[in-house]
Amino acid sequence: MRVVGSSEMKEMDRMTIEEMEIPGSVLMENAARGAARVFLDHFAPGPDSRVVVLCGPGNNGGDGYVVARYLHQAGLDVTVIVLSEARKITGDALLNLNIIRRIGLDILEAPGPDKWKKSSSLLSTCDFIVDAILGTGLNAPVRGFYQRVIEEVNNSKKTVLSIDIPSGLNADSGQIMGVAVRAGLTVTFGFPKLGQILFPGAELVGRLVRIDIGIPHTVSRRIPGKYRLTEPEDFSDLLAHEKQDIHKGNRGHLLVIAGSVGKTGAATLTSLGALRAGAGLVTLGIPKTLNAILEQKLTEAMTAPLPDTVDGTLSLQAEKDVLKLMEGKTAVALGPGLSTHPETTDLVRRIVSRCPLPMVVDADGLNALSEDISPLRLCSTRVILTPHPGEMARLAGVKNIEVQSDRVGTASRFSGEHGCILVLKGARTLIAQPEGETYINPTGNPALSSGGSGDVLTGLMGGFLARGWPIAKAAVAAVYLHGLAADLLAETMGQAGVLAGELLDVIPSLMASLGRGEWPLEAAPLRDDLYQPL
């Protein structure tokens, strides 16, 4: 499902108006008529309901005038408050302001704090507020008068419809620009915007509904799509039923290099994750002093004892053994629980630089690369890196806050510069590809905030790689199924106390359901509402 940034949407609007010669007033009419219809369907207001429509000075305010007209025609008591001097309004917005004037709607002008003080009392007596203050072009913090208005809207505790995007929300990053409206319903136009899907913006939009405003397909196809919201259809073809005469040798063989003293659980969960993903065989390379433990913990995977240090971590002498183990394997998973012992980190970098197989690198594998990223340039195959924000900051040499304030930009830049698939974990995990496309994952919840869940994810990716899946699809599918498993468990267990190992138990049934085209959960957030033309 396509998602756009503000500049992409702006260019589509321009091309539609200037090249297709569809007037902007027609697009505004289509957008606002759809928004009014969603308002009526979603809120089901009574015939005496009172609505305050807050309109800013631009085209977002123009949409508000059209919405006000349709709500008035539906029999609602509508008051429009213009948060600007009316004489400064131009273009399609002025056209629609003049229409509602002629119709006789109640229109109040509040261009500043003094007049707003006289009008704001309506917020306490109305039933609904329509937010048409600021649109998707906002790129500076909201201050002063508009900050006060937005704060009073939020403090009113009234039910709010935001037009296109909650005012004060950055359409590209999802960051709150000082202050932003908290909506119960957001009706967006053309395509969903990045800032409505990414956190913290995703918490402010409420229900998100997309309106087809009439932008021709010939226009949207000319603007390269860089962002997608992951759907099962993006990978479900790989989950279809296999031939009956298949055997373990046909499903690939994953080599897992993981574990150290105190971290045998990471190695175990990674190996089991790969098996749950359908890998035919898994071999775990482990420090030899831990081999007896792992042979007890893992009955379905094979183990390979490797030279270790006195501290129970892999030593540099293990390099030849690891390269030998790669023979006959189809993919590698590297890093969970390895430790940051100097010899081990050196070993990791040598493995990355010499690995001829598709590979996923996580945890301490990332810590090793953060000290020296050059092995990625020497690697002859494509690699998946799976950092959380802290690891991403170390890899990119920036502060954590910089990563979180621009997750999409950080992930896509790093992926492009280093030629890897970059999976930036967190709420709305991102999967960035070197060619420029970034997937946004809609599944998952705080149930994943427990030790070991990242190791399960690494195992799933490694298992799909071992099965011969395209590397980008392996990353996208693993992230989606990992989150979906947490969503399924949360339906019965809640979002706290879910163990990482419990994710493993539901993965096969989820793969089977999606492979049959069936949706396995009671609810499907973002799937039912997000892309709903009216």
C-alpha cells in the first residue's frame, strides 16, 4: 500500500491541476465532500448536533469551508471560525468562503488572541470540532496564536475530525511541531502520509480514512513511490503450499553464529526462529565450552563447537571453522548474544567481509560493525542489518534523538550508502532498501518489549533467507509476521508478560493463514480503514 511524503503529494496536486487541467476547486470539492461523508458515517451525529469548524488561512481552511457546507446541508448546527483576516484569504479557499457566506452559515472572524477569546467559548458548548487549521505543508514549530488555539481544542475534550492531517503534525516525520491536535478521526486526501503512520503522529490521527479526490492514475504513476505500508500480499505468494515430495534439503540450511556465557538463550531463540520460519536445517556455531548446554537446549538444531576465549566467547581462531561451516549452507545469521569481547568483535568483522551467503546481522554483530563499518563494503553478498534505535545511532555515528526524529531518513540514507537492507526496529519498524524503497510495518505492539523477541526476529529472517527467499522479501515478511504474532497473543494475553518463546508457537499457523489468504486476527488495524475511497 503506497504512502507518500508531503512533497510527493504536492507534486501530484500540481500536475493534476496544471497538466491535467482539473481545477483545484474540483479537487477541494471532492476532498471535502468525502470528508463530510466520513464525518457523518463515523460519528453519526444527532440532528441538533453543534459543530465548530476552525479554518486556517490556506487551502486546509478552504477544505473546512466545504465540509461546513455539507454538514450544514445535512441539518447540523454549524459555526465557522476563520482564524485569519478574511481579506487575506485567496484562491479556491476564498471561492468556498464566499459560497458559505451566500448560503448564510454562521461565520466568525478571529485572526488573533483578542477576537479568539470571544469565539473560543463555542468550544465548550459544541459537540464536534472540525480541525482545518494547518495542512501537510507545515515545516516549522507552531507558536503563538495557533499554539493557543490547538491547546484549547485539545483541552476541550471534544470529538475532533482533522482534515488531511492533525494540525501541528509533521506530514513527513510524524513529529509534533511544538503542539498538535489530537483527533478522533483524520480524513486524508490522495494517499496516506508518512507522518500519519509513524509515531508519535500515529497516536494523534485516531481512525485514518483515505479519500480518492480524483488524482488520475497517470499522474500518481509518474511520481516514483518510495514508501509502502506492508501488507500480506507483499510476500504471501511465498507462503503458498509446497509440493508434497519436498524434504529438508529443499528448504535450505541456515548457519547461526551466536551465543556466549550467559547468553545461550539468544542463540537458542534465533535457531528456533529459523526453524519456525520453515528452514529445513539449522546449525548453530557456539563457543565450545557452551556446546553441551546448547545440545540440551536445542534438540531440533545441530550444534558446532567453535574455538573460544577464556571468557567463553568466540575467539579469532574460530574464523577458519566458521568459513568451513558455510560450505553447504544457504544463509547465515550472525550476532545474537556474541558479546563485545575484542576477539569476538574482530571475528565478526572478518566473517562479514568474507561471507559469500545472504546474511542477517543483529545485536553484538551490529556492535562490532559500529566500531568499523568497512567490512560491509568488502562483503560480496547482500546483508540485512537489524538495529534498534540505539544501535542505529552507533552505526550511523549520530545521537539517538537524531535517529528517532527522522527514522525514515536515517534508515534510507544508511541503506543507500552501505548497500544493505536496513531494518530499523521500534514502533512501526522500517525496512529500507538500497534502491530507495522503504516499507513501514503496521503490525506489533508493546508485547514485543521483552528480552529475546529480537532474537526470534533474526531467526525468522535467517530462516526465510535459507529457504531462498529474495532478501528484501525475507526482511519484510519476517518483520510483519513477528509483529502479527505479538498482535495475536495480545488478543488473549494482553501486551505485558508475553515471552519471546511464545511468539515461536504461533508463527507456523500465521504463515498458513496468510498463505491461504485468510486474516487470522479479530481486528485488522490500518487494514480496514486506512485505504477507503468514498
